[in-house]
Amino acid sequence: MAELLPGGVHPWHALDESKAGHYSQLLLKRCVEDRNPLLPLMEDKHRSRALVESKNVCHLTELHHWSEDVSIDWDNLPDRCVIKTNHWSGDALFIMDNGPVPLANVSRKLRLFSRRAHRYRVIRNGRDQDGKPWPKWRIERSLRWCLRQDFPAPLEWGAANIQPRGVMIEELLTDNNRLPNDWKVHVFHGKVGFIQYDTGRMTNHSQSIYTPGGQRIHQTNPRWSEENTPAEIVSLLGKDGLTELVNIVERLAEDIDYTRVDLFRADGRWYFGEFTNYHNSCHPQSIEWESLAGRLWLKDGV
């Protein structure tokens, strides 16, 4: 096995000269060489909001709370919100769902020993979707632990150098009482390369990638099932919605050679989610993804 790069934690965190032009290898090269100050700013889920606001091209969720410690005023939180830290993702993210009607696309079954890949916890009446108890003190303890921890993959320089760390509580977006699906757009040198669409993140995760015109790109060996994704996305978004998506992300990503811009669509409006500069911690993608993204990134001699 090739030697891991400094700060690497996964087996694929190693350079392979035979694949030098592949997307995942270019991400690893970014980890090692790229010290653009935009990277930690964009990775920071709190500070990146100001960057997005300055572009004035899409909506931001309402920010209910920000603090550099765990000081949550539970009595004044809305029934539905998202609690997370600005430097982490996954196991320190809590979706509070205490409205009169539960979210329609979150399955709740008693599975006390379940270990979900996405790790997001949807809390309703003090329990997550698997029935595990999450009283307020336990949520606070988890957040407090997370604030003390360095980012788990030091190789990802931008994500590993976020300061200050803190807890943020945002508006929970819903669409017809459902958590919206994920739209993740990969932008190279200010132009959309392809659009990633993820569905069923809380149930059966499916993922496909699409051309800027909305047609699905064939993948020989996709990392995730494409079973529940459409052959095209124009019928989902409409031509105007797709054009708006492209215009938004190209404006948001115009200052950097490559980034992934994550958006949500709720009630017909586009909301910013986050920037991602080290997709899947640089994990190799499908043959077609690696080739296409590599060519797009290298197009301007990067």
C-alpha cells in the first residue's frame, strides 16, 4: 500500500502518479499544496454565510444562535431547527423535529444498536429516529466534546484550520413537510462542471451526476446506487430552476479554482447549504467522474 500523506487517515490518502490527472488525486494535491485563505473561510459553516450574503444571489437559512461554547437557550428555540458545530459534520449534527406533525420522510423504528452511515440524528420528543434517548444534556455533552476535537482528517487543510469553533443553530428547511434533497454542484474555474443530486439520505441513499443541461452522466462504477434518481433533472427543476441553480453556484464559486456548492430547494427557492472543498475526504469516485472532473480542473492549467 502507498504511504499515507502527512495528516492522512484513510487508505486512499496517498498519491498515485499513475493517476495524476484524476479528480481524487487533484484533491489530494490541493490538501498538500493549496493554502488559499479562502479554503478555511469557505469550509467554516458560520463564516461562509457572510461570503454568500455578499454575493446576494440566493437565500440563507435564519441563524437562531451562534456561540463559541455550548450555551443553548432551549426555551427560546423553535420546534424545528438544526444544531451543529461550524467545523464538523455528521455525528455532531442534530435535527430537532418537535413540531405538531413529524417530518414525512424520516422513518422511525426502534433500532437501538443501529449505526447509520450518515450519522445525522433527527430528534423528536427526546429520541432520535432509531429510538435512542437524546435528552438536552446529552446533546450538549456531544457538542462540547466536538468543540474540543480537531477535525478528524488533518490532511484536509482548509477544514482542519477553522477558528474559532462554535455551535450554530439554524432554521430547518422543509419542503411539503419533508427534508429537502441535496443538490451539490461541482464548479471548476467559475463554470459548472456537473450537478450531483442525492436523494433518500435518511432512508435509501441514491446519487447521480448530471450535465449542466440536466442529463444524467453514465457512471460505470458509481459509489452509490442510482436506483431512485431520474434520468434527467429538468422535469424536477424546470428550465428556469435549473438555469437559476447554475447562475447561483457560478457566482458563489467565482473566486476559487474548484469547489462543491451545496444548495437546498424549498418552496421553490434556493438556499445555501455549505461549501465543500475536499469532496468525500478525497475518496476516489467512478471512472467517469474521475476523468471528467480531472479534465475540467486541469483545463486552465491548474
